[in-house]
Amino acid sequence: MMTAPMDLARSVADAVLYEGYLLYPYRASARKNQVRWQWGVLVPPAYAAAGHGEHASSHSECLLEPGTDSVLHLRLRFLQMQHRSGGQGPVPEFDEAVEHEWDSVVSVSDLLDTGQVIAVSVPGGTETTDSVTRQRWPLEAEVRLSAQRLEGPYGVVRLSVEVVNTAQWADPDAARHLALRHSLIAAHTVLAVTDGEFISLIDPPEWAKPAAGSCRNERAWPVMIGEAGRRDVILISPIILYDYPAIAPESPGELFDGTEIDEILTLRTMTLTDEEKAEARATDERARQLMDRIDSMPPEMLDKLHGAIRYLGEVPRTSSEPDPIETITTPGTPWWDPGADASVDPETDSVLIAGVEVAKGSKVLLRPGLRGSDAQDMFLAGRTATVAAVLLDVDGNTHVAVTLDDDPGAEISAAHGRFRYFSPDELTPLGAES
């Protein structure tokens, strides 16, 4: 039986499962809804080998600090394509999906000895109701688990999870929508551990960074899931996420595009004509529910989608300074206007880094970290820069704007207010202000 922490992951895992399932304007006639199923698709091996740019497997590795008797609870989740045809209405045919879960429990000590292969078999079938026919095709797959104890004083174990489509269907020249009938769609895995704790690959402790860097992840990425600070559940997702992702409490329901803003998609959906909404409702049952929810949405719920400020910290002050409410909210000035808060000034504000006060004009060495950095930042490691401003966002986080010292276009970029931004822990001070 799955543990309670496993269920905490369901809301985020559901967003991964149905990401891109059906996109605005939610109609079968929309071109982008005729080319679907992009995330976590594992096609039959013969089709993957034919050079279509598709893959038959995903591979993920993560780190575990085991106890004396650690047990893994694994849940594989995916969609199986279902083709609907017949019936009356504007959408006579459409590809739907059936949700599947495959649970297994295994001892970590068993994985260290021999590894384990979990066979997955989903039958096909045909159902006809009220002249509407729904057809599914069988699926075959394996989850291959193994573990390796790493050298070192902490007894860390590297877990390997590989999900493989093993279908014997072979038509390498078939159209993609035919191969999808025999594919695992939006495949992802949730792992929960009892008597043990996972180690974040995004923000590992210093002693675990070499081991975290050695983990191989292909077409899947493990992140901590559940309540912040918990380390007993991870989500191995085909979409790269940060640790502890969560669904915004203001979100009224699934829009099938977790990378979009609910308010924007909701407002755009409201602009559809009655004919377009009728087609969307006929396209898919989930689209019908979405249209009904938006059409009946009360104004106060729509207002909640407009935005929220989270984790707004107090402004540091001395006993002689005014109350922060007086300094943060300047009458007549919107909260988002830089002039709304007289207590901050990027021209003069500073931040303490390694015991050195860094402000505009300071020289720093760039040390981009894994967390919050993109690929371009990594190429700047070891280069020197000049601080242009120290900024504070509405969440209370500090950001340092810099210009590269060896950038020939630095002066032009600065004139246009274009800088590179780093967190203080990604900088090393080189000296006093120039």
C-alpha cells in the first residue's frame, strides 16, 4: 500500500501527466491540437531506432541516504492513447487518453544485490456506447531498478530507474500518431522511501556535490516533492522542475499548460465564440469540463487569478527608522513602481558577501551555481565583472546586476539598462569600490 507522502505528489504529478494534453483554443480543428503528446513519450524500440527523433526509454539516477531497512515505494504513471470515433456532432474523431498507475514495493538491500525488473502490461480493447467507439492498443514496458553504494563515510546509495517501452510492434515508417498508439505517454515515476532520505540533485550538501554531479539523467529529472523540507518523496519528471514544485492555490483547475499563466488562458478562453466553445466541448470530455468551469467562474475567483505576493519579508531597519508599512507603501504610488519604496535605492544599496560590502562599482568574480542558473551563465564562470546595482525583489530576495569587464559592448548595454543578474552567493568580491 502506498504511503501518505506519495499522495502529496499527486497534484504536481497530475500537472505533468496532462501537460500539453489539449491546448488553447481546445478545439480538435486547431493545428497544434493535431500534433500532440510531446512530454515523456516512450515509443516502441523499432520506431525509436528508425531515426524519427523519438526514444524508447528514459533513464534517471538519484541519491539516497538509506537507513537500516530502507524500502522503496515506486509508482509509474502514464497515459495510454484511446481513439474515439463515431457518434453525432462536430468532432467525429479524436485521440483521448486513459490514465494508468503501476505500483511496486522493493527493498533497497535487494536492489544492491541483484537489481529488479518490473514488468508492465496494459491490455487493449474496444468499447462501443451509443454509436461511439473507443479503441485502445496494448502496451508493454519494463521498469529496471538497480542501486550502487558509493564510496565515502556517509553510505550514500545511487539509485537507477529506467523505464523502457518493450512493445514488439514494428512499423518504422508509420506516421507518428500510429506509433503513439503503442507508446507510453507523459511517463513519469514517483518514488517514496521509508527509513531513508533522498538527496537533492539541484541543491545537494557540499559533501554530496561530487556524487550528485555523477548522476546520469536522460529524458527524466528527479526533484523533491511534497511539503518543503521533506526528503522522503521524489518525482522523476520528463519536464525539468525545481525542488518542491507546487500548484498555486489560486488555480481553479487544469488548463493543460502548466507553463502558462492561468489568468491569461482563462481570459483568452472567455473570448471564444459560442460556436468555438461548442466545438471545444465536443472535442474532449476534459475540454468540456474546462469550458463549463470558465463559463460559470464567479468574478471573485477571476480576481484571485490576477496575482499574489508570497514570502514578502520585512525590510531591515534600525530602531530609529519608521515602521516598514510607512516606507513600503508610498501613497498614490503602485506597489510595483520602483519609487513606491523609499527605503531601497539600487544606486546606494549594498549586500554583504564573504564579509565584504558589495555595492555599485564593486569588482566581483563570477561563480554561477547550479540552482537558478541557465546554460549561458555557466560560460561566465571565472570572469570578472563590475556591479551596476544591488536590487531587492518583492519576495525579499537580493539580486546583483553586473557588467562584464571584458565585454566590448558593456558601456552600450549599461546605457540601455541591460545587465546580467546573479545572486550574492554566486559572486566573490575582489576588492573595494573602484
